[in-house]
Amino acid sequence: MLGRQPSGPDLFQVIRALRSHRYGRFLASEIQCKVFAAVVRNCMFHYCVCQGGRYRHPRTNRRLPQVRVRTAVPKAPVADGEIYYETHGRGVPVLLVSGLGGVASYWVPNIPTFAQKFQVVVHDHRGTGQSTRSRIRYSVDQMTNDLVAVMDHMGIEKAHLVGHSTGGAIGQTMAIVHPDRLLSLVIYASWTKADPFFRRVFEARRALLTEVGVSAYVRSGPVFLYPDWWINQNIALLEEREKTTIPNAPSPEIGASRIDAIIDFDRTADLAKIKTPTMVICAKDDFVTPPYYSRELTRLIQGAVLVKLERGGHCASETNTKAFNEAVLEFLERQ
């Protein structure tokens, strides 16, 4: 069953809004912009046009009115707060579930392509982004329950799930605890349980956050998440992103609790129970969750298939977008 399909504004208004939006840099061509605009138009957004802007048409270079985006923010209720979500496109639902950072915007490079074929649902994990910054003890089970609450709120009975890192742990839990809610599962750059290597990596990141501060934690993140070549080619993008990420980051208390949650995660004893069609995908140069985790997941989940991308680091959906999109969409379309 599909979720609610709200109507949107005029397509050209959306194109103009996208060109003024900070994610517009991912839309290299007018065609890409139109495709993305067409799917964004299905979001629960309201747009307000104001004259006198400095933005220009991508093809004609004609000066355009500025479009400021005002959002009727879609949120799903949970026990002590709300979960922000977005929906793009139409069709069978696909849940793109982010990793430890938790924000829906992680999937911006992938949404236009996926939304041409599916109804894409992304959300901010509780404690991150526009969702409630709950002062609770975070756990992967709690994150999974929040995702189920989003599905219930949207009227989605079943969906495909593509989970990155922590999102892959949520996917494992969903397939074990709520198998009737999944059509298929893609576990991307994830892990089975915390071994000594995993603990050392995330103890170091936790110490940076709690002892040095949010700024150091955010600025060090790319060293863990991205390959060296991608950082060197995209340093301006990373520095621009940090200007908004640092002031809007969760508190060290929430961030540390979310790190504790993934260190505590362990569903290895139940992985053999998963009957959902599953693909496991990772990059060969992923430092945070090296390929041996993906091989182990593939071994323990009956019928799972493994795809290894030649490069891309921990965030291959952003750094090797075309190869990632093609592999995942091919799997989803077979289900």
C-alpha cells in the first residue's frame, strides 16, 4: 500500500526553488533539475515566490525571481516526540534509512534516480535533524520502532528498505522483528556486531565528540567516511556543509548515546531467521565497516547476495553514486 501522495506547486516554481537551495549543487544539468523537481513536487511542501532574487535560468541565463521554501513539515508521532520525514516520487515505497548521522539529506544524491521508479521515503532519526531531540537511552530497537511509526503514520504496509551503516542495523532488526513489513532489504556498509576494531573506531569518535567537542567531531568525520581522493576533490563542498552541520548537530549527550547504541548492537544469533530477499553491498575501501562485515552478513543471511563496489569508502552512495544506484535499483526491480 502506498503512502499519502500530497499535491505540490507548479513545476517551474520548484525548479527555481531547487536552484536556490543548498542541495542544488548535486543537480548538474537542467534535465536533472527537472527530474528532481518533479519528485520534490510530491512532497508536503508549500512554496512562496518573492520578487527581486538574483537566480538565473540554468539554460537561458534569464534572471529569475527568488523562491523561498516554507515547509509544512511532515512529522510522524512517536512516544515522546515526532519524526520528520519526506516522500518523493510515486510507486512502491522504498525506505532509504541513513546511518549514524541520521539525517534524511544524506540521500540527496540518490533521491532523483530512485524517485523515477519508486516512492522514496527518507526521515531524520530521532535526536537528529528536524526530529525531536529526545533525552533517552538510544538503541537500534528504538530506531527501528520509530521507523515503523513513520510507516504506520504514512499508511505504508510494506516497503523495500535500503539501510546505510546504522540504517543497515535497523534493516536487520526490521527483518527479524517485523518481517511482514518488508518487501526486500539492502544492507549497505553495515556490520554484524561490534568487534575490537569497531569498538576502537567508535570509542575514538565518541571521545572526540565528548572530550573535544562537536566541531572536532564533525570536521574529523570525513576522514572516517570518505576516501582520500574524494576528500581532496570535494574539500570546498565539505567545508560549506560543515557551516550548517556543526551548529545544527545533536548535543554531545545525544550523539554519544547513539554511538553507544551501535556499539551495543548484536543480532547475529537471529540473522539465520531472516527470510526477506536481501542484498548486502559495500565498497572495497570502506574503512569504518570493512568488507569482512558484509561477507559475514551474506554468510549468515539465507539467500543473501553480496555486491562489492570497487571504491567509494563508507559513503559510496555519495562518492560512487552511479554504480551504487545501478546495483541497488537492479536488485529492487527484481523483487
